[in-house]
Amino acid sequence: MENPTTLWKQLWDHDPNGLLVLDEQLQIIIVNPALCRMWRTTSAALIGQPGAAVLGEVAEFRQALATGRMVMGREREFPDLDLFVRTLIFPIPDEKIVAGIFVDLTTEWKQERELNRLKQEAVQEVRQVVDHQMRVAQEIAGLLGETTAETKVSLLRLLAMLEKG
């Protein structure tokens, strides 16, 4: 069997989710390659940085450290990175650190946004077709009303003439 440390290192390096660890002061102390890809940078550029400088807000990390409880399932967007993730944040009290797992949902999120855009376009097109059909129906009804009235007048004149004659 392989050395457990080597095995954990391989798992860390090959996990498709972004993994990040902050110390008690909420400074970044460890990141995995997937997180570096998500943030389009290197581990050297991230390690030692304040978590807030990289993540924007770190309230959930602070909460996990303070309560000793996991904070899971929040979805966050990082527009500058064109990135959308679901987070799972959990404390490791014995080490006085807090870890975050970032599941990249960007592809699914973009697909959902595109689907919503297409739905909105389809609804708009249907509304335009219905509005157009209603206008045409009203025009036809107006023309039929006019011709019906003209026919009635003509028939009444014809009947009056026939009755006189």
C-alpha cells in the first residue's frame, strides 16, 4: 500500500473541486490546483493572502471557526472570474483552521441562464404573435362589420323598392 501522506497528496492534487484552508486570522495557508485554476492564478500568489482579498467575504469561514459547525450549500458568484460555485465550509478545531470546498457550477449556471434567456425570448415571440393575431382579427371583424352594415343598407333599400313596386 502507498504511503498515506502520498495518497492524500494525490487526492488533494487531483480533486476537481477547489480546496482552500485558512488559519485563525483568515489568511490563506493551503490551496489545491483546482482552486488555482478557478481563480486563474498560482498557489504562490494565493498563499499568505487575506482570505477576504481573494474571496471577497469570509463571514462563513469566521462563522465556522466560531461555532465549530459546518456551513454548507451557499452558492456564490465571482463575476470577475466568470465563476459560480457552491461552497462547503468546515472548521478543523484541533488545528484552529477552517477549510472550504468550492464546487464549480459555472457550466450548469451558464446553461441555466441561457435556457432562461431562450424561454424569455420564446415568451416574447408568443406575445408578439398573439398581439398581431388579435390586431388582424380586430381588423377583419371591423371590415366584416362594415360590409355587413353596407349589405344590410343595400338589402333594406332593395326590399323597400320591391315593396313599393
